[in-house]
Amino acid sequence: DIQMTQSPSSLSASVGDRVTITCQASQDISNYLNWYQQKPGKAPKLLIYDAYNLETGVPSRFSGSGSGTDFTFTISSLQPEDIATYYCQQYDNLPRTFGPGTKVDIK
Amino acid sequence: QVQLVESGGGLVKPGGSLRLSCAASGFTFSDYYMSWIRQPPGKGLEWVSHISSSSTYTNYADSVKGRFTISRDNAKNSLYLQMNSLRAEDTAVYYCSTSWRGTTSFDYWGQGTLVTVSS
């Protein structure tokens, strides 16, 4: 199985701050990576697919980059509604695997 | 709009069985792969299983293989997960999901149904 790691596991930032989350795969997954946002008590929501493509309707302050084993997810200007846990997910191989999540809150 | 509604969760004893359902609407159900993903309370996401549009192909996580069976009824726009030999570690919210992109992403999710395995 492909193992996904994320760092940090949690972070606190101020409104307007730039927030960066990293995701690392245990082997080369090309750009076969997605990012999800999950708010408390809600189902996850797809934000980024294929490592850098913004899902329709997702604000442009969210972005993704990377390929191979190292990926980055960025919120360019943190908003109060961005408080959530963010997960990466690979689809290079079965089983599909998720990172452990990064919890983002407001300082 | 796409709507996925799970049902069938509840409290079950270890070793017991449960059948989850997912009612789909707002899209041509018979054209798309469907997946089950679960999330233990306070923990991360785990892909469980998926099934192809015509039920030809199914895949399972090793943690459920041989105990869970995914199926679908395209005439009823419904997805199922039969869960047997349940263990405490199967306790989780179970989500059904689908995507325009096959099995590569999980674009649409239901609200989830909680399965608790406890004596």
C-alpha cells in the first residue's frame, strides 16, 4: 500500500495568513493526488484534483502543487470559513489511501 | 443536483452483521462507479470498497476483504454494503461517494451513517 504522510498535523494561523500543508507519498505517484476539506460533522469536500486542478466552485485562494512524492497545498489568505481538517489522497494504486489530515484553526 | 443518502447504520454486537444502503439521485446512477469510505470517530478517512457501474468489478480494502460485500441495484439507484463478522475496529461513519472521474477521486459524498460495534 502507498502510505501518505502530512505535515503539520495541526496549525493555527491568523486571518489573512498564507497557510501551507505538505503531503508526502511513500512512492512516486506522479500527479495522482487529490486534496479534501472536512469541516466538523460534515462529509469531506473535494478541493483539488490531479495535484493542482481546482474543483469547480472552489475559491481561488486554494491551490495545489507537486508531483512524484512531494506535494503542497496552499491557502493564500486564510479565511474564517477555512477552519477544517485537510486530507490528501492518492489514486496511483489500490487501495486508495488518505493522509492522516491537517487540522487548521484560527489563532 | 447529486444527492447521496446513506442509511442502515446502528449499534451491533461484535460478530454481527449489518447492511448499509445509499440512495442516489440527481445523476445517471448506472453510469458511474460508486465507493464506500469510512471514518472512525475522531480519526482519518479510509477507503473501503468500490464497484463498477455494471457491477463487473469490485475492490476491497484488506481490512474488510472476505467480510464485507459491496453491491448495487441500478434499477433502484441504490448502493449497498453488506458487513459481516463485524469487529470493534469497524466502528465508523460510513460514507458513500461517487465521481465523474471513475475511481480516482471522491467528488460527491453522502452525509454518512454511523456504525457502532460494541457489546
